[in-house]
Amino acid sequence: MSVLRPITGDEYAAWLETVIPEYAADKVASGQWSEDSALELSRKEYEDLLPGGKDTENNHIHTVLDPEGRPVGTLWFGVKDRAKKRVAYVFDIVVGSEHRRRGHAFRAFLAMEQEVARLGLDGIALHVFGHNQAAHALYVKLGYVATNINMFKPVARSHA
């Protein structure tokens, strides 16, 4: 049974309804965007990255299927040039909350590795928000290594 299949139009529309506010919330949680502008910025970023919707060139948006073939999530990667290599860049992996902790994301990443090899790409790159410890643990388990780490420490303002 396949783990990944191309996303349908209806699934794509439903995915956007969920992923845009979730990405905005992650950007706020990481301190990168203010809450009042986050939703608009998230929407704009998705429009810029996927101008052709689910059929945007060099982007692969898949529905993640459970072992019985039922949809449980979405995986999106794009083909990018990095250091003179063509790589798959994972923009998003989402597994529905009721389906988490059952190995679906793990299986999706293994299936993506096969797709990336089939496409003749050199590897897979991704970003993980620092506050997302579960995702970080999954990526380490799959063999990903940190290539750089951005850090931040808030400092209280002086009232002098």
C-alpha cells in the first residue's frame, strides 16, 4: 500500500485552511512575527511559495495515507538548489492530531526518501522550529543532522 499520493484539489483547499493559521502560530511562538500580523504574513508566504496552487512547478504536495489507505496527513516538499546540489526541501509535514504517535510521519519520510531518489535529487533539507521538540526528535531518529542553529534570548528592557 502506498504511503504518499498526490494531494487532491479538495484536500489541498482543506490543508490550506489548517496550515496557514498553524504556520502563523509557529512564527509567533518562535518570536519571529507579531500576533496581529501573523495570519496575513502566513497567507502571503503560502501565496508566494505556491502561486500555482497544488500544481506549482517543482513542488510536491502529497496526502499521507495510513496502512489501510486512509488519509491521515499532508507532506509538502519543493525542489531547491543548495550548494550546487538539487535537494528536496520539506516545507511542511502535518499529521492529524487524532493520528499522531502512530508512525505515520516516520513512514511518510521514508516514502519521501524513495521519491527523492526517483527524482534524482541529492538529499533532503528541512527547518524545524526550536519549540517543536517532537518534530526534532523524529528528524534525529530518521538520521537528519543540524546544519546550523539559530538561537535567541529575550532580555528585559531597562526602565531607567
